[in-house]
Amino acid sequence: MADNISVTPGSGATVAMDEVVDGTLGTVKVQYVKIMGGALDDTTKAAVNANGLKVDASGVSLTAVGNVASAASDSGNPLKIGGTFQTSITPVTTGQRVDLAMTSRGNPRVINVASDGVTQQTMTTTGADGVSNSSLNALNVVTYPSGWNGATWDRLPGTTLGAYQIIRDAAGNARGANVNASNQLSVSLDGGTGSTVKVSDGTNTAAVKAASTAPAATDPSLVVAISPNSVNANGATTSANSAPIVPATDWVGTTALSKFGTGYYVTVAASATATVLQSSTGTTGDYISGVLVIPATTSPGNVLLLDNATSITVFAGGASSVSNLVPFFIPLGAVSRSGAWKITTGTNVSVIAIGKFS
């Protein structure tokens, strides 16, 4: 059979044609095109139907790629992927291709591994005691709350009211309800009574004693700052309902009260100059309760009280300064600040100074 022919207009061989109606071209004639095997004179025809030309891709490598690049906006339909169900994982080496491992339910199989990406880690789900750190590995699922006892993980003990923590000494030994000789703290959180808490700074434990037991100088004490809003908020009240306050030792009133009613008297004659009020020497801090002024006439001289060198007029005196010669008392209640008390008197007037003088 001749494979090649010459086509001469108006003569020659007949070429197979077909008349069809096309939606765009109308009624036209189209030439048949042979789609067959590649061998000469091959009569094997390609199958063509309403779905198009059937292509057999067996033996041919096809590359599937997505329709958008990485980090681009998504579009189109996703490409379905699958994997293989495996009951065990087959080890591979670096650079080898592997199948996606699936479970019998069709879910990707996930294995917990160490940071090297190779060593498989054990998932712990037990609620046992004495679980070591090494057995917990990277992932631990516990069914009970656990606590570290210094060597292993143990379940936290408890009652129907809740969990409580066992107090242990430095050696890791569990202690009972009482505090041991080393003053380990024992606290009960199970709703029981008689729970004990000791206040300590880690070295000293504050002493708590019965009201009938006197404190000792060696007792560790608890330093407490009292808010001014927490005591006697409504002002002074009865002794039984007031908080005791100890005045400062350098407060003037402290000295005055300590010397009140236990003093001395010193007489000072008329026309005396800076007579020291003393029992022996006189000094700063001496207390003067007051002076009894004794006029000799109704026009006596003045009386000056000196705090060492500082002069204070306590009676001006002068013409007709008194109506009679009855002695009169001038209360003072003062403590000297710069030295011994002294008194200077004018004419026709003497005094008796009362106080506690050194």
C-alpha cells in the first residue's frame, strides 16, 4: 500500500471527508485525521468519545504541581493526598523518601520523638508512685496530680475534701502531725482540727508561750508593726480596753513623772544671785515642780528661774505687786535642758524651790 500520494486539484485520489454542522462555522466539510499507533500501516485507532480523547499514561512519568506558589493566596481545588496504614514504623536513613504513615482510622500517625528526630519517647499514662524523671521522657500524661519528693514523682495524697501535701524533713522522711525536733513545719489541709503553723525566718522560730509563762531574754521574738488605724480608733478609753504605750526615755514627761512626788526642797534667801538648786551638784534633766514665793512686804522684788544661764521671770514683783504677805505657790513642772536649775531673788522676797535636784 502506498503511503504517500500527490494531491492535484481537479484530479487525483479521494481524501476522506465528513460534512458536519458547527455552531460557529455552520455546515462545513472536515477532513478525517488518523490517530493511530506510530508504526507504519498501523490500524490501531485511538478511542475518542464524548469525554474526549482517551490517553494511556502507563509507562509514562507525570509530574503533578500545584496551581499557586508557596506563600501566595490560595485558589483552585486542593489535591488529595493519601498514606499507608502501618502497624510499625520502618526505620529509614537521612535523605530517603518515606510514605505518609496512617492509622487504621485514616488519621496521620504521630510519634513522640526526642529532639534528635529519631529516638522514640514513651508516653506515660500511669498514676503510680515513684516515677523517675527519665521514665517521664518528653511527654507525660498523668491521671492524678503528682508532686516531686526529691527523687521521684508521687501521687498527691488526699481525702474526699481535697489533696494535702506531706511534710518531709531534709532526709526526705515523711513526718506525722507533730513538728519534729528540727522544727519542720506540719500543716494539715484535710479539714481536721489542731493544725499548727510556726512563724520562722528560716533560722529563728518565734516563741509562743502560755500566758502564765514569763518570757525569757533568749526567746526569738516576732517583730510586729501596728497600724495606727487598728488600735483605739475612737480615741482613749478605759485601761482595760486600751493598748499600753511606753513613753520614750528622753521624753520630758517621762523624767517629770519619774521624779514627781519624790523630790527635794531648796530654800533661797532674799537678794540671792543664781543660787543652784541641788542636792549635791545639780545637772541637766533635774526636775522642778514649782516655787513657793514668800514676800516680806507688799512691794517685794522679782524672782528669776535660770536653766543654767537662760533666765526666766516667774514673778515680776514691784510696787504693790501683792496685797498681803501670804506665801503663794507658782507651779512649774519643768525639766532643765542646759544645766542645773538656779534662782535669783530681789529684795524682800525669798522662795522655797521644790523638785528633784541632783
